[in-house]
Amino acid sequence: MCGIVGYIGRRDVAPLLLEGLQRLEYRGYDSAGIVITGKAAAGRPGTLKTVKAKGRVRDLEARVPKRFAGTTGIAHTRWATHGAPSDENAHPHLDTENKVAVVHNGIIDNASELRAKLVADGVVFLSETDTEVLVHLIARAQSATLEEKVREALKVVEGTYGIAVLHADFNDRIVVARNGSPVVLGIGEKEMFVASDVAALVAHTRQIVTLDDGEMATLKADDFRTYTTEGSTTTATPTTVEWEAESYDMGGHDTYMHKEISEQADAVDRVLRGRIDDRFSTVHLGGLNLDAREARGVRRIKILGCGTSYHAGLIGAGLIEELARIPADAEPASEFRYRNPVVDPDTLYVAVSQSGETYDVLAAVQELKRKGARVLGVVNVVGSAIAREADGGMYVHAGPEVCVVSTKCFTNTVVAFALLALHLGRIRDLSVADGKRIIEGLRKLPEQIGRILESEDEIKKLAEEYAGAQSMMFIGRVRGYPVALEASLKLKEISYIHAEAYPASELKHGPLALIEPALPTVAIVPDDDLLEKNRAALEEIKARSGRILAVAHREQEKADHTIVVPKNENELDPILMGIPLQLLAYHTALAMGRDIDKPRNLAKSVTVE
């Protein structure tokens, strides 16, 4: 959540920071702020100049004075945790003497306790945020250097943070620190950048350093150094970001979501490229760091994710069971880590996260590693925290995804699970013929996705017809149920229409009570061995005067409308059946005038609990 960007160098800093905030606005957009250091005069320390605004980055930009010069600064776009969106609660936060400024992502768990102590010592707070506690702790620290002041403050802080700190008395540097919330350094030519996401950096540099938990850094215009919160020096080797600035542009589309839906054929081609092995009817997944003997020793697979990644994991578990015949299931990572799970040495754990920084998933990975489990990561961002913590894994190569709701990354994650299932299946008992069949199906996906996207105008008309619904039901059986869950989530995320998803087999066990003409049902009806079972569910709904929109491989007689999708192999059909429902959610939200890329109350990359 939230976006941090900072710069130190020779250029005018305010335009750079505002540009960076605009690229990070998908991470938080209820308020924003900027602080820069003024130059020190002879015999006088530097000054801090601040502008903050409730609302979007454009609201902040409108408030920035024309004369707001400086070459060092930090900025923030917020997703509220402590305190409602307001000018006062917007970051950066400053101490009472306007000497220390902090921007912060994360949550300070013991903020209430620390706040009470500071108030008792006479500190006056100007905001409701937990972050302001940290500002006053740094300002009151007795250490001689800014690095030591920040370190002294962090010793009493419990919780998660990604922070950047300015101090008027040390205006030649920015000090940053990370614990559970991403911090990325950008290495330039006699200039340095910091951000919570590479999206804010790639327009200026592709050389980055990603901090680890418990790590800090000092940035000066011509140098940087990294060290632990205990003071030990660490070694930081810059890596090259594979994505360019153009990847974060809309590319002629009205919204990022539409752009990202339209990119799925190419994205799927990327995740397949170079991985298929026709000779042995399998795939190459060297990044797993799991040899054939170890793979055959796996007795169970547990997939952990949150939200859309959890739904991808549900489809992935089904693929693994069908193709590799290994018992597999998926569970929300946010629940797993709190139920004191039994960690079995013969179980392979798979952590799924688009950003690779999702806090609940990362915390589950760390707990599993502590207990000696083997963990694979399935992530989109190279070098992200989960990728570094895991024993091995797969990158899904979806490319940058800016819209808060995930589309192409979801699809690529499911395809990645199909590759993993095929790989494990061929090591075990999946025949050459079946391996070849799945490979042929995978190769068809980009072209079939393109055909689905060509039917967008038809789906748009259906969306406009269903946009008046107050609530919608989504149903599917076995392979279709996770598709229903994800489609339901997409609709509620961006249209704000209440939506529920159920297994079609569960209709008689309660949900049928809701069926009436005002409640449309979206039914996932693949042409597989459960076709007649699914048709029976449609009969039950029609008998109660329910309206039905079917997603199927052929027209469904009992449905009021049918979106027909191309047929692939049974195991791979869920990949295709979810795509028209992304378009349905998109055009429903569009018809209702919603802010599609930035839905209310949500933010990309959930790095807090």
C-alpha cells in the first residue's frame, strides 16, 4: 500500500517527485504530500518545505507553489490505515520544529503505546497517524548522525515499515529503512532515487538495489551505502530492471485495466516462451531448484495466496491434482499463518503473489522457512521479497500491472501453475501422450485469448444490460468454481455491485433462497464431464424465474444469454473462461461511471496486514 518516492542530486526535485507519485498512485490515492530541503545559508542549517493535500496527486500538484526549488526531497501517496484521509494525516509528517520529515509505508503496531509516552513528555501531535510517532522519536534521538537517530528510533518500533527520512541539519542525504514493506534504490549518474516500487524509477534509471528486511541505506547525490539496523555494513549489487518506462503507460487505452486485459495473449506467450520441451513432452523450470528425485518425494502441495492470487492457487491446485496426481489445495495466506498449521516435511509449499511483496504471503513464507519447510514462489516481480526468500520458483512474466485489480497477472499465474503441474506430472505418472496434449493446448491459448477479446463489443452490450443489478450470483463446479470466485471478486472490486460465488452443487443447500428475477446468475458451464450437472443447475435457477448469463463452449438453451468461448483441453478451460468475465466486470463498471483503475478503499500491492 502507499507509494514512496525520493530524489537527491542536481535536478529540480519537485517535478521529479510529482511524476514519481503519479506512477505510484495505484498504490494509494486518498492523499499525497511532498517535502524538499532548502539550501543552508552561512551559519544557518537547511530548512524543510512541505505541501500536502487530501485527494489525488493532481490535487497536490495544484497546491505546489511555482517557486518550490530544491534538489533533495521525498514524497508520498497514501492509502489510509490510521486516520481518515485529510491534509493533516497526509505524509510527509514533520516534527514540531520542522527539522525531521518522514514518509512511511506499513503499520507501527505499538504506536498507541509510544504516542502515550511522547504525549506525557509534552509532544503535541498534529495527526492521527502512527507515522508521526516515528517522526518525533527520530527528532528526540540523542545520537550524533541522522543514521544513528533513525536506528535509535527504530529500536523501539514494532511493526512493518518502509521509510524515507530527511533532516534539515543533514541536508546532504536521505536515510531509508525497510522491514516488511518494499524499498528500492535507483542508481543514477551523480543522482540517487528511492521508491517503494520500480515504477517510479524506470523513467530515470534501470539500475536498482532492493533492500532486505532489517536493512537501511544512506543516499547522497554521488554515492549510497547499505547497512543493517544494527549498523553492520551490507553488500549491495545493483541489478538491471527488465521493464522500461513505456511499459507503465496506457498505450492509447482509456484505462490501465483495459490495456492489461488486451495484453493477455502476448503475456501468456511470454510465460510459455523458452519453457516447453517437445522432445520429452514436458517443460523446463530450472528456477524451481527441485530435482526429479526431490519432486517424486513430494507427498502434498499447499498453495498460499491472497485475493486474486488465492483464486489462481485454487485453479493451480486442481491442475496439480489432475496432471501430477499429488494431493493439493490452496488456502488464504492471511489465515494460514495464524492457525498454527502443521508443517509436514513431505509437503511442498507454493507462495503466490503478483508483487512478490504481499505482506501476509511473505509472513507465511518466513514462518514456513523458520519451521524448515520447502517453499516455492510464483511471482511477477523479479527480485521481490518472496522471490528472494523462497527456495526456488517461477516468474510469471506478465509485465507491469498498474490497475489495482489484477487481470493479466492472474491469467499468467494460472498458466504458470499449468506448467508446474505438467512438469511434476511428467516426472511422475503423466504419459507422453497426455503431456503432448497439454502442450498443444497451452500453445493454443494466445490465439484463443485473442478470439475472446474480439467479442468485446458483444460483452459490453451484456454488461450494460446487467449493470442495473443490485447483486449477482456466480456459480461453477470443480474447475469452474474458482473461475466463479475470481469473476465475483472482479465485479465487486470495480463496480461495487454485491456479488457472491458458490459451487453450483451447493445451490440446493441455501443459495436458491436468493434466486429471483432481480438477481442475475453468471454460470460457468464448460463442455466437460460435468456438463449435464451444470445444466441441471441452470434448470433449478430457471424454475425460480432467475436470469442466467452462461459462459460456455456452446449456446445454453436455459440461459438468457451465453458468452461462447473457444474449447481447449478440459484442464486448461478455466484459463479461457475467466477472460470474458474480466471484460464483463470492466464494462459493467464503465457503464456505472466507476473509477476503474483506482477502486474505492483498495490499493495495489497489499504490504500491510
